[in-house]
Amino acid sequence: MGNKENLLSKVRMNGQETAPFGPNGSLHAAAAEYATPVPEEVYRPGEKTHLRQSLVYIILVFAVVNLLLLALLWTVASVRGKKDCFCPEVAPPPPCEDGWIWYKNKCYYFSKVFKEWNESRDFCLSHNASLALIDSSEELAFLERFKGASDHWIGLRREAAGKPWLWTNGSLFNNTFPVDGVSSCVFLSRERVSSAACYSDRYWICNKPDKRNYT
């Protein structure tokens, strides 16, 4: 080793010591034979940059895969949590308020006291309803069955004998059922529909659209 170092620091040429490098920076032949050549593959420009970029790419791919896995696990857990939830179902609100009976998209009120026809009408109006408007023979059968044996006012009347029957909403009665008697106000009796003086006292029936159909 000592001979190599001495030769690299000084080279004896033609009996004189001289520097190992020539004027153009190249090794003299004597020094060059001791100089270890640097293999070409030991250092390649850009190799470190390429390795760094590859490492960054691998890290990014790994991070994305982890994020996707976390998202998948969260989705599975959410779905499973919903299936396993024993949360009580919220019941829809009742279609009618307390004391009213629901039947085919309408709410009905059957009174427990007597009133004249006009007073009965005013009670129904105060509850956003009307004295019972009957649209079909099926509805009539329901009211007769539910009211029992007592007489109940409904929302049908006329100004005088021979005048047309009108419902309280102003619509014309289409003779869905026969009305007995010659008086002005109509009530449901035990087995038929009859008329009587409007100032007489009877039970009454109100009806209105249920909460889901009320506008």
C-alpha cells in the first residue's frame, strides 16, 4: 500500500520525481498502472432519483389500497349495524283525533248529547268538519250500523217542502237514498232516513277527511 500511495503522490520519471498527473489532468502511465479504475456500473447518473420515485409510487399505492380497505370495512359495518339495530319503529300518527272514528279516509264524530240541527251544524264547523255528508249507500250503511238505534242529524236540509235537498257544503243531493217526511232537516232513524223540524233535539254525526287527506 505504501508504495502505491507514494507513487500516486509522486512519480519518478526519467530519474526525477514529478506529480502523478500530467498538464491535461491525466495520469502518467506509471501512476495509471496503480490506479484502480472505477467500474461504469458503480455510479450511474439519475439512478438515485429513479429509486426515489419508485419508492414514492409504492408508498402512494399502499396508502390508496389502505384507504379503500378502510372504506369497505366502514360500509360493511354500517350495513351490518342497520340490520342488527333493534330500533323501535315510529308509528304513523293516527288519522283522526281522539273521540273520532275512522272509516275509509274520513273521520266521524257521534255525539253523546242532544242538540237542534243548527247547533249540531255549528259544533261540527268548530271542529273543521260538517254535519255528515254521505257520498254512497255503503257509507250510509256504515253510519246506520254504528250509530245504533238512536236518531242522528246529518248535513242535509231544504228551505221548504218541494224545494231541493242541499248538503251543508252547498252541493245538490243526488237522491242516493230516499228521504221520508215533509220537514226541512234530515236525520238517520233506526231503519230509514227521515226529515223533521230543525228545532227538535237529536244526536248528530260530524264527518271530515282524515289527516292524510285533509287539505
